[in-house]
Amino acid sequence: MYILGVTGNIGSGKSTVSKRFAVHGATVSHSDDLAKEILHNDPEIRRQLSEHFGPDIFDESGKLQRNILAERAFVNRDAQLFLNHLIHPEVRKLTLRLIETAKAESKQLFVMDAPLLYEAHGDSITDSVLVIVADRMFREGRVERRSQITSVDFERRDALQMPIEEKIRRAEHVIHNDGTLDELLKRVDLFYQELNL
């Protein structure tokens, strides 16, 4: 089984790329979804988050208020590092379990969709990494259309991620996403064919 890491900066379109790989039969693991699962269900993680970021990140019913956590976690690099060091090892454990399941099911391709792939050292469990690249104008527009993130929040989160130039330098593969959706899907299809699995 081939393990492909897919990453890119905020708004690059990597989730669209990962969904396209699923159409080709790949098992896709979304690190953001695994992180959310951990944040909602792991009592020890929740306790540490409450101590570090304040108990009001949870409402009266115990539900995580992600907007409040995001405001505090993305305020500076130290706050983000605390959150990442807490969550990344748990995401890695869940991902490794998913990889084992995919192997047992004789899947040919496992895609690890992870915005912080390099920051979490997730590339160490992949066969190669594909970086999705898009100009800032495209990325900011996409993020504004799909979420409530302001341009200030976009700036702050984007600045806390590894520069795209560094991701490109480390990656084995790059797909540019500055055109139409159809153009992007064609590029992914061609890339999949070239993997020759």
C-alpha cells in the first residue's frame, strides 16, 4: 500500500484533492477531523486544554467552543505549539490504526490529508508528500466563502503555518490550484495515473 501525505496552506484546496483520491478508491484520513474527535472525546486532553486556555472554552453542557479555542490557540506560536504538542501525537496514533485497517482491506492508496503534515512530522510515515499550492488571493477567497474566518484571522493562521516555499522544497510532488475546479480535478486524476498503483 502506498501512503501519500497531502498538505498545503489554508485555503489551498487540499481537501478537494483528497476527496478526488477517494473517488479513485483511496482511503482518506483527515487529520483535522481526527483532531476534532480527540478534542471532543478525550477527557485528559480536555482537562489540559481547560487548564491552559481557560474553562470557558467549554460551554455549560461541556461542548467545546471551537471559536474561543481558536482565538486563544492562534494568538501566537507558543499557544499554537501547546495545542499541537497535545493533539499531534494522538492524531498520529489514530492515523496509524487507520493505515493498518486499510492494509488489512488490501487498499492500494492511503491518503493522509494534514494541513500541518510537516509540523507534526507526519511525513515520516508517508511514502511521499503532495503539496497543493495556490496564490494567496485564491486561498483567502476560498476561506471567506466556506467559513466565518475574517481576513485578520486568515493572516494570523496563515502566518503560523510553515511557509509554502518550505513545504514545496520538502515535498516530492506539487499541484498548483490557481485555476478552475475542473482543472484541479484533471491534475489530480493525472497525478493518480502517474502513481501507477
